[in-house]
Amino acid sequence: MAAPGDVAPPTGPATKLKLVVLDPYGKPVGNASVYVRFYAESGRIMHHETLAELDLKTNNDGSVKVPPVPRGKILIQVIAKGWRTYGKWYDVEKGQQSITIKLAQPPHWY
């Protein structure tokens, strides 16, 4: 798993993302773990793509700014204590994009 500084900046068109994580009632979820996975060129001779990952945390206002990532398909996963884990693939094609994620209540165990 790479930290924001460990992933090479994209060589092609990139997207700056702002993610906002909310609970089902619209209140921000702070200190949530956010994982952004995307395909990046490995830089090897064969130039095949590898899956890179950024590990981030939301602020108290539920937001996090993602360093530039290559345009195309990205996977966003959110893990927050007391909420159901979220994961979804997105197609990002704009230079800047904002995505709001609403977490669901965890399943009720009897």
C-alpha cells in the first residue's frame, strides 16, 4: 500500500478529486479511512499497468482531497467505525471532480 508521496504522478491526463463522506442523515463522517485504487503504469520495460493505492483519512468535515490520479476507472473504498463498509468503481474523466459518498447503517445482528 502506497502513501500519497509513494505513487508516481500520472503521465497522462489526471483528475483532482474531492471526496465527502456523510452518514445517512447528511452529517460528515470524520476520521474515516479512504482507499483510492487506480491503474498506473509500472514504468517497466513492458509498460503494463499495475493497481496503485492511496490511503487517506477524512477531516472533521468529512472531506478529503485526493492527489492527482489518472483519468479512467478508480475504486473508492471507505471504512468508518460504526458504518457499513463502502466500495464502488467510478469513471472519472474531468480535470476536477467532487464525489459525495453516503454510508449505510451496519447490518443488524440478532
